[in-house]
Amino acid sequence: MKRSLLRLLAALLLAGNCLPAAAEVTRIAVIYAESDDPSLERFSGQLNGIDEFPGIEVIHLSLKDLDEPRIGQLLLAAAERGGIIKLAAAGGVVGPIAVLYPDIGEPYRSVFSKIIEGIEDNTQTRVASYAVGNNFNAEAISSELRRRDIRVVIALGRNGLRAASALDKDIGVVAGGVVSVPEAEGRSSAILSLAPDPALLFGQLKNLSPKTQRIHVIFDPRQNAWLIKLAKDAARSLGLELLAHEAGDLKSALAIYQTIFANADPRRDAIWLPQDSATVDESLVLPLVLQESWSRNIPVFSSNVSHVKRGALFALYPDNVELGRSLATSAIGVASGQPGVRGVSPLRSVLTAFNTRTASHLGLAPSVAQQRSFSLLFPEQ
């Protein structure tokens, strides 16, 4: 009740013995905290006019004038009078789901805020959200979740996932906001990766560059073996050939890129840049790949939206609100006892960034319908 994120608590007190039976009154005590939280205004709107109904009396009590023992005494007194007590958290936290997200600055904080917005949109209520720093107290988090009777945690980012892995085993975990995780963690939780589904990437490539027949990708199997397995199936289903090259470090990756460009055929080849720290480097690999692709007319597409600004043809990137809705759907299923799908799943809630200058250079002309589907255009219009 005294947390910095102030809560609303409405207690419905039916005290029929306070008035004659002919004039029985339902008293609603609204215990509130003074704050600039917009949820307070929303809740006020929900209560507006309720005291105009016959037999309803609303009593407003400020939390600053009540301590927790006093609130408990009010509720206990109502129960002793034979009243029926119902507690409704309006604009506060309800339900069995909580979110753990990294305590991090902008621009990443806004990303996680959008994901949480999507979660709350799907659950139709505010969820308990906890920012987790690098030195989090696992026992304190577990105690707080037990107190709130949380049954499922949506863990966002590395810190959220680390914190969730230290929780009681009876709390279900659905994770997101990470590209990949160690295999052991992937087996024990449902994890929605930030890596776009290769089927969506390859489908977009075919739409934009129908001549392309073969896709090259360099990857570190420790990070992306699971994704390349999906990519091979996706390429096969679309009639494309995927040439996946393994590399464990940047030096090996650079050598493979140079070999690919030396033998690439602009009439049929394209290069995919996955989210892979061992093979896609912003300062060494990316400039080389973009320069060679421009000079040799080889389409390059990416799983990283920032690459489009620098010259990649297109990229798919997360629709953060939709990602939140997807995570909420999985969490609701776990909370209701449905058997969840464990392991890592690729991202399908995506938006498209497109580079018009690169497309023109490659001789590609997207249709009007395709252009309308792009969420970001570079160079910026």
C-alpha cells in the first residue's frame, strides 16, 4: 500500500445493520492514493455517478490519512457487522501475471514500456511490473510475487530472464525481449525471440526480388543453430536455396564474406544478416558487406533495423505492442493451466523497414501495395 507506484483499492462494505431494513444502504469506501498516475483519473471516471443510484453511498478516504492497520480495522469492522467485503483493484494490479523487465535507460526503456502496454492491452488490466537491475535480490522478488499470488511471470530482456530463473519453480515463466538463450534455458521456458521468423524474411525477399534463388548466411551455431534450422525449412518451402556458413568469430566470418562476394551471382544471390554478435559486427563486417553488395548489386537484407539506414535493402523488426500481446496470450494460457510450448520461437509480430535508394540501385520497384506496408523508409522522407 505504501509502494512508490501508488495503488487504488476499492472496498465494498455492505453494512445493512446501520440503517433500518427499509432503507438498506450499500456503502462503497474508496481508499485512494494522491498521485499524478493517470490510472487514478480513469478510475474516477468509472466511479462517476455511482452514488446517484438508490441505496448507494460512496465514502472517499485518502491513503495519506490512513495507515495499513487502520485500513485493516475498517475491513474487519465491516465483516464483524455481517457485511460482505469485496476487494477490487481498479487502476492497480490484478490478476496472476507479473512482468520483470531490465532497469535500463532510453531508448530501451521505451521499448519495454511498449511491450508492457501490449501485455496490459491483452490482459485488459494493469499488471505488476518490476524493473530489475544487475544486482537484483532474488529472494525479495520471490517474496513479493508470493504476496501477490503471482502464478506466471513474463520475463523481458536478459535481466528479466535472469531474475525469473531464480524464482520458485511453481511460478511459470514466459520470456521475450531476447534474441537467443542458452539451450538449457530454452528447454525449460517458453521464449519468444526478437529474431524475426526466417519464413517472413524470405517471403519479403521473394516479393521484392523475385529473381533471387539463393541466400547466404553466416552464423555462430552457439547463438543461432535453432534459427538456421527453421531457416532451412522456410527456404525449402519457398523454393529457395539456403547456404548456411558456420563461423565462431569475426575473423572467420570476414574470410567467408570475402569468398561469398568473390563468387556471388547478382542474378540469383542475396545475403542475410542475422542478429549474431560473432558474425555481424557494426564496425568491421557491416561496412564491408554493404560496400561489396553495392558495387556487385547483391541484395542484402537484415534482422536489424539499423542496417537499413546504412544501406541494407530491408529488415524486419519487432512490433513491440504486438509482441506484448503475444507474450500475454502465452502467459494467460500458462496461468489457466494449459500446457505451454517450451523452447525458443521466432518473432512473427514484425514491421518492415525499407531503403528506397538501395532498391533503386538494384533495379527493384516495389508495388504500391508493398510500399504502403512499409513502416519505416530510408533515406528518411
